[in-house]
Amino acid sequence: MSDNQEYLAKRQLKGGTAGWILLAGLGVSYVISGDFAGWNFGIAEAGWGGFAIAAILMAVMYLTLVLSLAEMSAAIPAAGGGYSFARQAMGPAGGYLTGLAVLIEYALAPAAIVIFIGSAVQELLGFNGPWVYAVFYLVFVGIHLAGVGEALKVMMVISGLAVLAIIATAVVLVANFDASNLYDVAVTDAAGASEFLPLGWYGVWAALPFAMWLFLAVEGVPLAAEEAKNPAKDVPKGIIGAMIFLLFTALLVVVLVPGVGGAATMGASAVPLVDALKVTGNDSLATIVNILGLAGLVASFFSIIYGYSRLVFALSRAGYLPRALSITTSRKVPARALIVPAIFGFIASLSGEGDLMLAMAVVGATVSYALMALSHILLRIKQPELARPYKTPGGVITSSIALVLSLIALTGVYAFDPRAFLFTMGLFVIGATYYFGYSSKRLVAKNADEEFAMLAAAESDLSIAN
């Protein structure tokens, strides 16, 4: 067995596991917790009208980004997702920095979510604390260790329950909707303030990070490319299908919840769907939705653990991170890539500051979006001959819109919480220092083409040998 064959033999994922429906379910599962809580705090920053503008801008950003990712994931079906696209477009340094941005997002988002899970457990059962966080990490990392097929099926069931809760809530709320409730936030003297924009245009800017919570992490679908049945077709269909569904659920909650519960009240609610249902007198359904809201949090927690493990696997396999992290088990699961980031995430969760973890995750996300959108533009310019089974409607115009809006969204985090912005930049400095000072000299291949060719050749040899 050649060195390349031996290297890859220890670093194989289980291909042919997921069709496009499972991938779409993965995309919805990444995000679904954001429909239950978090987004509504943007109303407190901007009023309903200002938040609606922020939500539309972020919906456009995510849609244009998803359409760009669909093209790149079909052309470059690798487990690294955005990192793989950026390496092809911008070389090893560009690939690593994009991967680092996604890794910051995907490592900190579960820490934020598990803190929110703890609060939900407190509400339902009356207890909370670090040991609750530890139990959730242990259980759901454990399920992933059992195998990708088992993990994705569990994820579909959990996220299906969460979606059912949103639909049931919408059916009840639509009969009690009153548009006047959307405009009950007091008008301030901020620049541009009006009944529609009670906190002015600055509020729209500060609300952008909360609007992102309605779609945050859907970009992770391409991380499952190497486990898809037909990556060139399944990944584009899966990520676009997920985005369309998430646009629908975002419209339901953003309009109906404050339209029944009142914008001012919902802007401060820890459980907006539950509180809106209580206004209608449906206390029994409110209790059920509260329980299923926990399922939504678990679905996103569970799915993002999957996402970070595949990213760490790809970065490690390429030599950006310690190579030992990409070794897979007999079930073709990257166990170390699951466990090591979970330890760091658990330590971060001990801060108890879910809002800070979330804001830092958003900084990582927006940086990665800008770099992924730029990758699409550069690939179109530098490699027009690249086989593209799916092509982005609008081409580079579409990805340019995603690029501009992602940079605006990045500044929105600073407008809301400068501390989160600066902390995350500190993590970037640490990560960049590690790369330029150490791992850049230890990459498996000099460029993306060489890496993909090596992996493809070794994989082909292994298939013949087996």
C-alpha cells in the first residue's frame, strides 16, 4: 500500500449515506432553533419595522450565498465545504482563513445553544448548570460516534418535531393576528425614527446579527458532500431546498408572533412563540411548544456538532490542523474531530454568556460568508473551464450581493456588541499565528488541485483493493 493509500485509509467518511432530502433536513436542523428564540431580540434593537428590514436584507444575503455555494459544492464536492472552495480559489492561506472563520462559528454556536438548552431545562424541570451542558455534549457526541447514517436519522426526527411546533403555532396565531400590535414600540428621537422605524436606521444596523439567527449555519450543508449519494446533484438541491423552507418559517414567526404578542413584549421575551400562544389563551399548546422548542435547540446543537466535525476532519486531513484529528473509526466516523472541539465548546459554555457566544459565532460566520462569496467570484474568473453541474443564477452578480451584505452584517455585530467583535478578532489572530508559524509548512499538498488529485487517486486505489 502506498503512503497516500495508507494515509487516506485511516481518513475515510462513509459515502453514499445521504440523499438530497436528508441534506435539506440537515440544513433545516442547523437553523431551526433560531425560529424559537434569539431573532426577536432584534425587535428590541430596531422595532418591528426596522427588524423586518434587517430580516429581509439577511434573507437576501443568505439566499444569494446559498445559490453561490450550490454551484461550488457541485463543482468541488469535498467535506471541507467553504474551506475547500476558498482553497481552490485563493490558495492555502485563503482556504485556511475561511476554514478558521467557519470553525469559530461552528465551535462557538453549540456553546451558545447548550446555554440556551440549559435555560429551557430550567424552565421545564427546575434545574440547570454545567453538568446539564456536559450531559448534552456527551449524549449527542455519543450518537454521532455511532455512525453518520444513525446520526442523520435521529436529527431528522428531532427537527421534524420542532417544525411541527412552528406550524401548529402559526395555525393558532393567524386567527388572532392584529397588525397594530407590530407598531407598539415607542418612537425615539433617533435619526430617521418613525412609527415604522421607532429606533431609527441605527436600530436596523444593530438588528442585523439577530436577523441572521433565522438562517445561521444553513451554509453547512456542503460539509456533508463526501457522504452524499450524488454530491453534484444532492448538495445543491439539499441546500437550496433547506433555504426555501427556512424563508417560509422565518416569515411565519417574524410576522405572526409580534402580530399577536405585541412587538414591545416579544422583543424582550425569552420564549416568544410560547408567550404569543399564551396571549391567545392556548396554554396547553404553549406548554407543548415549549417542550418542542427544546427539541429545536437540540436539533441545531446536534447538527452543528456534525458540521464542525466534518470541517475539522477536512482541515486536519489537509494538514492545516494536527493530522491525528482526521483519523476515522471502523464506522468511518472522525471521532477525534467530534470530541476535541466539544471539549473546547463545553469550556466556552461555562461562561454562561450565551449572547456573547452567539455574537462571536456571528462574527466568524460573516467573515466566512465574505470569503466564500469572494471564492465564487474568483473561481468564475480564474477557472471558467471548471465543470459546474449546477450554475448560480445571476453568476458573479449574485455572489457580489452576498459579499457586500456579509460585510455590512459584520459591522452590525460591532454596532451591537464591540466586545464580541474584538474577542473574535483575537481568536483569528491566534489561529492565523498557528498557521503562518507552524502548519503552513506541514500541509499534505501544496495546492487544492494536488490535494484533491492525491485523495481521488488514493480513494480509487483503495476501492480496487477492496
